[in-house]
Amino acid sequence: MKVGIDSYSYHRFFGEVYPNQRPAPKHYTMDSFLDRAKQLGCDGVSLESCFFPDFEPSYLTTLRRKLDDRGFDRVYAWGHPDGLEAGGNEKAKDEMIRHIDHAVALGAPVMRVVGSSLMFRFQPHEPQLEKLATWFKEATAAAEKKGVKLAVENHIDYNADEIKWLVEAVHSEYFGVNLDTANFLRVLDDPVEATKKLAKHVHATHVKDLRPVKGVNVKEWFYFSSVAAGTGLIQIREIAEILHQNGYRGFLAFEEDMPHPDYEGQEEKMIEESIRYLKEVTSDLRD
């Protein structure tokens, strides 16, 4: 098992600044992100489509060459911020299917997709899941023809049983899970038990760790905020072991979203600590 990073870890540097954050001290481009990932010793990168400057074939061809030159495994990540809006946005479904060609152009064997988000989590889930299953079947049929696997993320929307139902409803080896280790906790589901239920379907990962923030209302999504991997509540080592035992051979992609006050303005420190920790975890698995 390898170690990587999702570009969303640098969302503030790419210009997406949350209302209670300060602008980043410098701006990242895709090139500077790839350079940083290489400096960190990452084996793979998950590239968020929301940070692409354009999708012209010439740009994607150049980007693929840069990924190849650096020897990166890769996942193409579509769906920020609300994906298919719980089955309420058909235009987003059509866009998702078009983006499969971008994954192909980049040589990405896996494309992360998003069905919903925290915006829709308190609405009835059954009709959402039924609609999403229909749309994901359509998208998966298109992806299979092009040799790309789709991986739906648990996106502070559904618990493990609901994600499992969705995967089984689509019923294709080309449709699985982008396992976010922390987002299950944010919907009050046990991350370890969730991993056990979904491990055989995992095609990609977001490895987050979380810690509660004193003074933040528990109903806020960032009550559980990002900390360095191995220092928070998420049992990352156990989760990695479960994935390994179930045959997952993709990379563990570190991701952070809202830094805990202990790391405010210190994303680089969090990322460096996390990559070191994940390398220790994967090394132990090899031993």
C-alpha cells in the first residue's frame, strides 16, 4: 500500500477560503502542488477537478506527462462541493459522465464521485439513494467502457449501511467507494466498523483525522476538525490494516479540510506530520 495526498488539503492555497479562515500566504497552481507532493515523498495524488484551470485536451495531455514524469499514481476527483445534490441535479449527473473522459486523458484508473453532501443530510435518504443508484448505474456503464472505476465518497451525507446499499444497487466491479476515514464520524457512524462493511468495495481513500473543537456547536460540521493523521480520534492504523487484509492496493491519500485551531494556518505542518505517519503505517503493513 502506498501513500499520497488529495489536492483539497491545499484548498486555501488554491483560493477556496472558508468564511472563518484567512487567505493563504501564497497561491498554489497544479504544478506547485505536484512539486510539493513530490517533495513530501508521496506515491500518488488525488486531483480535485474544482482546482483545474481548464480541461482543454492540450492541458490534460501536458498534465498527464507531468504526473508520469513524477511517477505518481493518480485519482481524478469530481464532485466538489455537493456532487449530484442527492439526486436533485441532473445537469451535474451529465457533467459527471463527461468528466470520465478527463480521467481517461490523465491516465487515472479511478474517478472519485460525490452523490450528496451535508447540505442534504437531514432530508429523507431513501428517495435520494434510489435516484443516485439509477444515475450511478448510467455513469458506471459509461466508465466501464473506458476502463475507469467510479468511487463514491461518503461525503458527510450517508452512513456505511447506506453507502453499502448504493454500491450493491449499482452492482458493478466498476463502482465502489472512496472511503473517507473521518466523514463517517461526522454522521455519527463508527469509522472502523464502516470500513469493515465496505473494505472489499474500496477503490480510493481520503485519510482524515479529527479532533473536537472546544466552543464550536456540535451541530456544526467542523465541530470535528482536521488534525495530523494519527493524533486524533480516527483509528487510522486499524482502518489501514482492514483495507490491506481485504486486498486494497491503492494509495492512502491524506486529506484535510477545516484545520483544528491547533493547526490554524499550519496546513503544511499537519500535512508533513501526516505523510510521515502514513509512511510508518504502510511500512508496518509491508513488514
